Amino acid sequence: MSKRMLQKFAFMFLTLLLIIPSAVFGETAAQSTAQPSENSNKPNLDYPGEDPNFQNVSVHDPSIVKDGDTFYVFGSHIEAAKSTDLIHWQTFTNGYTTPNNAIYGDLSKNLAGSFKWAGENDSDSKGGFAVWAPDVFYNKNYVNEDGTKGAYMIYYSASSTYIRSAIGFAVSQNIEGPYKYVDTIVYSGFTKNDAKDANSNVNKKWTNTNIKQLVDNGTLEGPSNDWFNANGSFNNYIFPNAIDSTVFYDKDGKLWMTYGSWSGGIYVLQIDEKTGKAIYPGKDGKTADGRLVDRYFGTKISGGYYKSGEGPYVIYDKNTDYYYLYVTYGWLGADGGYNMRQFRSKSPDGPYVDASGQNAVLPSDVANTPYGNKILGNFLFERKVGDPGTGIGVGYLSPGHNSVYLDPKTGQQFLVFHSRFPQSGEYHEVRVHQMFMNKDGWPVVAPYRYTGETLDKVNRQDLIGDYQFINQGKDYSAAINKSVFIRLNEDGTITGDVIGTWKKTSQTLAELTIDGHTYNGVFNREWDPVSKSNVMTFTALSNEGISIWGSKLADKTDQEVVSAVVKDLDLGDTEKVISNLTLPTEGTRHTTISWETTNANVVTNTGVITRPEAGSEPVTATLTATITKGDVTDKKVFSIKVLPYQEAGLAAQYSFENNLNEKTGTFGQGIITGNRIDNTGGTISYAAGKSGEAAVFNGASGIRLPNGLISSNQYSVSLWLKPEQLTMYTTTFFGATDPNSWVSLVPNGPAGGNTMVWSGSAKWYDASSGLTIKTGEWTHLAFTVDNGTIKVYVNGVEKFTGTNFSNIFTTNNASFSLGVNWWDTPFKGLMDELKVYNGALTPAQVTKLAQ
């Protein structure tokens, strides 16, 4: 074939490729982009990717360490897990089991040296243990008992109160244990003179800690007067709670331990590599920048003055020559606003400063909200109607107590922490997010959890478009920072809910200016678990220490957006409506949704229903949604049928007339328990009640009710309470199919201390009344469950209504109790007229019961 003929053939072949419909090659082309290529800076290279199918674990306060090819996280309550890829995790522990504890062997005997001070069957750990926040690492220089060198070391905390704690350490030749106790090196909460805490036999005088030995051997010249308040109590305004220890090497190979929680702040001590014991300063002093150096506790590096701050973690990065300090502010509960802060220093013992140069040690008794780069707090990439996927979106509540892994080979850096989740109660899991270094030498956190992505160069054309945008701010509370909508325009401007400019300053670096503040970070593709696809994201930090995130949305016209909203808009089963409807008024990208009703006496245009009285016929109406974006409008119609109330029938009644008999004769009598649902030895007495006699709970006893008291998803519980004291998590009425699936009526619950129905299962649930009942007064409480709809009443008034409540009682042998469960402080006070119903009580029935 001649050269001319070859050129002609090639031309004809290329022409043929161009004129064949693209659909012919569509499927193959889509498959070919399933993985990024080395030319990932080419435009329009978004690809679907593969679902990582995460394998999740619950390890609170996770501290990460890598051993060989395996990552480990060790956490509070003697939980730990391992993974080879940071995506699929597996636990290998057995909690507080003893003996034969997976980590500590005979837990009680092995850690007896620390438990003499705190952590076992004492005060806040009464009836159990409190072993918290360990840190594990391999110390090649540690000298074992037999003279050999090298051991895995675990530094742990044992605690009995918010200030009386101790840090000890143990060693093993196997990273998974068991670890053998060596010593306890830091104590806190000690007093000047003899003293004891409530529910404790421990004498807190300082001579019962290791300080006496340190004084006797000349390491310390004596106890410091500054450790004590005028009344001789521990001065936790200045000094730390001895928990949350983590160990790190400095650039010269010296070993340090940082620790502390709330109150007096975070401290750092040097550690002897050969013995694992603390190298105490020996005398008091000040650093060059004026921070406290205490003879025993070490050098203060963060916090103080009763302000929140815990879970310190320090890591050295040789690439920047900085030590990075991570601290968590707030309270760890779902409503506590836990959030992570970041500082850095050129020295292991500080001073640590944030992006605006503020010292991590507070200058005085001031709010700590302005201090530290806030890298992660409450947030929600909110899924709006019309967005791909299902559910409410992806977000975290109270993420914190982190550790960091910096890969010495790849330079990849990972933030490892626990988090709770919106609408999931106190349930928590470990999360791992990659961090990237911005141009100012600050690690910035990727918006989505790690799925194996790497930082690849990006094309500017792929950055243009609509984004969900989150500003982490600096304040913290139970509030969630929800995403808003912005657009990165081709001309470098930002429009939408915030206004500014943007630019790509290198292959991956991002610079955004919003409201006069500049944020520096990176652009990168990540796995979005809601849309289940890889999307363009950005993460950036300002000089004020505020973090922002962006997650790109697929390009769509207004017509496509409206069509997506119409398709996605759903009100559930509208043929059996028994509770108010949630009518969304906004769809994706600020699409508006307005509603009209044909009969406001059945359902209003805001979704409020009026149920007919028991015995009546169902009523109907039509709701019409109008969806609008720009000049595009469409409608969707829903037929609504509202069912009448049904009278609930009494299933069981315990009136406590000097006995525990069940009055209907359907169930057997209650049985007195000890301080747990399955213990014995308690005492119940009787006194004048709301109606006749009432049961008196002494704070150490409960009542076991017959199994199978409830065995459906339609039931109600009614009772009268007169608490003598209110303690967090204490139950009054409790039911469970097992320790992982339960319903609890708590006077003082985890949601702001409010009286509530609290449920734990695959999905945790908080049904809060928005108030806390009073001690010394009779209060009527009731809750109803009707096929996932739960209502909570206080004194006959509805205080909460919600949907998607879990069906816990799926068997006929569930366990039930009054005043006790498997874990928490028993109820103390009076209880009367417990009534359990088949079906949901009507409001009229509840009102009558409360009169």
C-alpha cells in the first residue's frame, strides 16, 4: 500500500468514527473513565468511581498507630480496631471484660496500681471501670524486665471524677496485647488534706499519689501551694485533669507526652525512653513567652481557666519543621458542639499558635472560641429535594478527640477521630479524612472521608460550576453548619449565597476570597457518599483560622433541576396519614416549592393535619406543589387521606399499692432488682403517691417487669414521677430486646439534660421534650409509638412528635424494667401508676391520664 493510500484510509476511518452516533460507543466510553488516568488534568474527567463499601467501627477517642501494613486505633472503654486501608475496619477487643481482657488480661488485677487512685468501682465509675483515651506506640529503646530492648507501650487514663484521674502505662511484645502494667506517672484531683469524693473510699490527700515518693527521693522539693485552693481542694482552674495522654518524638528523637482535659488546660512532659517514666521539671518556672512550668505537671501548652479543651495530639512534620497541636473544644455529646482546633510551634513544648498568631494558652478567663484554627465541627452537606441519593445528606455532630497519621514514605496525612451524626443520637463511629498542606504550611481537612484518593492535578475548566458550600466558622454549639449554594464562575467570581473571587494558583492549590477574607487550600476529587460518585471539592483555611469546604454539583439546566425536584418530591404513604406532614419549601439549588390545599380542615398548606375523633371515618384532601426555578415551573399533586384516632387499650397496670402486682391480671408481678436490670439485692419501699401508694426508689434498686410487656410497634406508656434527684441517663421506664436495641424514658437525658425518650439501635433517636422535669414535684409523663411516629407528653401536653422511630420490640420476650438498666445510675424518687397500652393513646386519653 502506497503512503498516499494509507493516508486516505486513515482519513476515511477517522471520518467514520466522527459520524457514528456517540451512543454506540457510550457504554464503553463510560467504563473507560471509571478510573482516573495520569492525565487527570484534562477537562471533563469526572468519573463515577466505585462504592468503597466502608466497614465501620465504634471506637471513642481513637488514637492511630501503624504496625507493619496494619493501622490500629485504640480508644476509650478498652475498644480498638484495625485496618489495612483506613476504609475497612475490624474490632478485636472485648471492652471491660475481666479477666481475659483482650488488652489488659486480668484488668482489675493488672491495673490495680492506677485503680488505687481512680477508675474502678469508685465515684463516677461506681459499679464498673473507667479506662480512657489510650495511646500506643513502639519504643525501640524501652528496656524490658529481662534487659532486652523494645516494646509496644500503651499510655492510658483511669478516672473517677472530672478532676481525679491518673495516667499509667503498660508494655507488651504484641501490639494487640495483653499489656502488662508498669507504673502510674501523673495524678490529678489530689487535695492538701484528707478528703473523699461521694461514693468513694479513696483518700485524695496528695501523699497518696506518687508525689510523696518524688519528694522523698529529691525529684521534687515538696508539694506546691499553687496546686491547692484556699480550702485545700485541687486547683483545677490552673492545673490539668490527668487524662488523654499521647506520646510523640521531637526532631531530635526525644520522647514527649502531652495530656490534659478541660479545667486547667493541656500540659507536656518529657518521657524517659528507656523507662517510659516522666522526666519531671523538678521546679516551677516560666517559659520565655510567660507560660507556666510546673515542677510536677510540666509545661502548659494550651487552654486553662475552666475552658473546654481536651484530647491533645502533637505530631512533628519534617517538611515544614513544625509541631502541630490538635485539641478538641466543647462537650462530646451529640448536642455538645465538640470541634477540633489546630495550632503549631517550632518547639515541642511551645508556644503553639494558630493562623492568626494567637497562643493556644488562654491569656485569662476569656471565651476560647476565637482561639485555634477550627478545622472540623458540626456540619451537614444537606441533601435537598432533587439532589441525587437518599436521606438528609452527609454530616457530623461533635466530631473530635482526634489523632493524626503522617505517612513517612508518601507524605500523606490523615485526621482520625470519632463522630456522632445528625438524627442518630449518641451513636458514634471512627472517621478518617485526608489532610493536605496549604501554601501557608497548614494542614487542611478534606470534606469527605478517605477512600484512597490522592492529590491529583486538576483542570480549571472542571472547577467551574455549582457547589454546596460550608463555612465552619469559629463558634461552636449544638447548631449544625448546613451547606448553602454558590457558583464558581468562569470569570473567577463567586456568586450565590456568598460573594467573592476564586483562582487556581498551581496544579492543585486553591485561593478563594470571600467577604474580604482570603482562604488558601486545595482542589481535589473525592467520593461523595450521597451521590455515590467522585466530585470536585475544595478545602481551605483563612488567616483567621476559619475553614471552608466546597462540593461540586453536576451541571444542570433550570429545566433539569425542576424535573429532578418533581421526580424526587415525596410525602411518603399519603393513604394512611396519622401525623403532620413535612412539606419542603426549597429544593436543590434554591428551587422554590409552594403548596396549596383543597381543605385546610384536613391538612393545611404547611402540613398540619387534623385527625378525626375515634370512631369517625377517614377524611381526604389534595395538596399541590408548585416547583419553580428561574423561568421554569412545574406541579405535582398528592392525594391525602387522614385516618381517625383509635382508642388504645390497657395492657398492663402497676399501681404500687404496697405491692408490685399487675392489676389487669395479664402479666405477673414485678421483681425487685439491685442497681442493674439483672442484679439482685435491692429494696423498694412505699409512700403516699399520686393515687394511693407509690413505689419509692432509693437510687440503688429497680424493678424488673415481666418479659413481653410490649411486642409491637403500636404502644403507649404512661406514669407519674416525683424525682428526688436528676442524674444524666438515669432511666425510669426501660425496655430492650438486647443491650444494643432499647427504649428509655429519661428525666435527664443527653439532649441538653431534657426529659426525653431515648432509643438506641442501628439508628439512635432523641425524642426530647424541650424541658427538664423538676425534683420534688409530681409530673405525668407519657409517650406513644404508632408505626414509627412517636409523641412525648408532659402533664398532658404534647412536647415532641417525630417520625422514623425504630421498631425495637419485634419479639414477645423483650426485657423491661423500672429505674434501672444495664449501665446507668438508678432512679431515686417516687413512681406511681405505670400503665402500658396496646396502641397509641389519643391526645384526649393522655389529657385524662394527666388530670
